[in-house]
Amino acid sequence: MRKKVWLGVSISMGLSFSFVVLLVLGTYMIASRATSGGSAGDVQLAEGTVPAAYVDLVQKHGNRCPAINPALLAAQLYQESGWNPKAVSPADARGLAQFIPGTWAAYGVDGDGDRDIWDLADAIPSAAAYDCALAKYVKDVPGDPTANMLASYNAGLYAVVKYRGVPPYNATQNYVQRITTLAKSFAAPKRPVAASKQAAAAIYFAQRQLGKPYLWGGNGTAVDGGRFDCSGLTKTAYASVDIELPRVANDQWNAGPHPSRDELQPGDLVFFAYDLQDSRSIHHVGIYVGGGKMINAPCTGAVIRYDPIDTPDYIGATRVTKDGVKALPEPRNGEA
């Protein structure tokens, strides 16, 4: 992905290896505490994770019943449509929430006086209403109410009642795991985000690429002459520690929880967007090394180098986790 030219001077290629090593080692001196859960009313959306046009609706209707929360609803909508209000599936599922016409006829909610499957003011409350209706139907089934609700969404009510919980179907079990894990990426952390154990190795890989010329679409292969673009560099750096990120920077954004600026640790992915209220406009990614700096492949004509992250287009960061990556939807078309 092309990086906009930033004001400021790039950090010298001579920045000492020992400086970065000390920063990385500092990662492991920080106590790791897991992100807290909380009731639906306590869950707030992480800044920038939901497009601005949808935030208020997701936050409001994500509190519709105890089985859901705003982050879980956001994860479902992202999984179903990637925030595309005009999405249509091969099964004729339509709109932001991917309702098939029959289900929409039974559960569609009128949010603004004109019930319309394509209208986000109707689709978002309808998704929440459908979730809550499913949760009510399986409320007496043993197990976690949210897991049973998601299983009903995927496999049908009968299967959840028959098996007294999440049925033994790989597709359904994966769906439940994927949505509940992905929800952590949409929730604003209430505690410092747990440190990454893979950070040091990912940074070490990126360091070894310093000075290589940028190549649009580059993945570092022999065909590419060992060159990268921004998301090719981050993907390959994490592949070196057996974490397979998506190829596109925009899709890498939800690969884990989102630490705040003052919680950044070496190894975090840092992102830059044209619209700071919409993560779909992300156009660049780098690997944070500490001290306000990142390693990145900036743009055509530049080399992989250290650059500052504090620029007008900085949207936030992601602490990559293996579970977070596994929970991501299938990659969508887009720029690298």
C-alpha cells in the first residue's frame, strides 16, 4: 500500500541495533493482563473499529439483550458483510447484516419508518433483534447463552436444542469461536492489553529488511527480489513466527486487540488511514519498535526504514494474536 509522504525526517539507517533490542526486551518486562469482559452495558467499541456512520447504531442496539454486546454485534456484521451495506451472497443474503429475504420478512425491524433490508438504520437493529430472539428461544439450553445464540444463528435452533448446547459441527464450533474472538478486536480494552510473545522475532525479521527498495505488491520472494510493500512486510514478519496475517493492510487491522497510543509495545502493528473515523480507509501499516518509531516500507522510490508514527493519518494499533488472526473473515479484495 502506498504511503503518503509525511513531514519530518526519517530516522537514520544507522540507528543502532542495540537500541531496538533494548526496546524489544522491554516488552517482556511489562506485566501482561488480559482484556476484561463485562456485561453488555459495560462494553464500549474501540475507537476507529466501526465506521463512523454505524457506531451509534451498533453501540445502541448491541445492548438489546444480555446475550449480545456492541463488540459482538460489530464482529458479526464485519464477519457477514465487511461493513458493505450492498453486499449480496451467493445464497441471496442481502445487506449489511446479510439477511435472506425469508428471515428478513420474519425478523426485520423498522428503524426509521421504512423497513428496508438495505438500510443500515433497519439492518443493524434487525441483526440485534434476531440475535436476541434466538437467545430467547435457547435460554433454557445448558451452556453459555451467547455461544448457544451464535450456534443457533449458524446451525439452527433445532440443532442447539437437540445437542443441549453448541452442536458438534466443525463449521458451527468454528463460527462461535471466530465471532467471540473477533469481538475482542472491536471492544475497547478496560485494562492494558496483554504483551505479545512473538514481538521480538517479528521485529528482528523486519530489521533484516532495512534498506531494501520498496516494491508495490512485494512479498519478499525471489521473484520480488526480496522486496516488500507495507503489508507484505508485516505479513511476512509475522509469518516468520507462524502467524499468518491477511495480505491487505485493511484486513490486518482486526488481527487482535487495539492498544492505545500510550500502551504501544514493540511488535504492535501501527496503521494509517485517510479517514480516522473509518478503518476501511486504512492505507498503510508498519511495525512499531518503540520510541514513537516504526519499521515500514513507505512508498515507491523509498527503502524500508524507520519512520515516526505520530502523523496526522495515524489511526491506531493492533496487538497481533494467533487466535485473533484465525478469527478474521476470509480476505476481501483491496489494495495492499
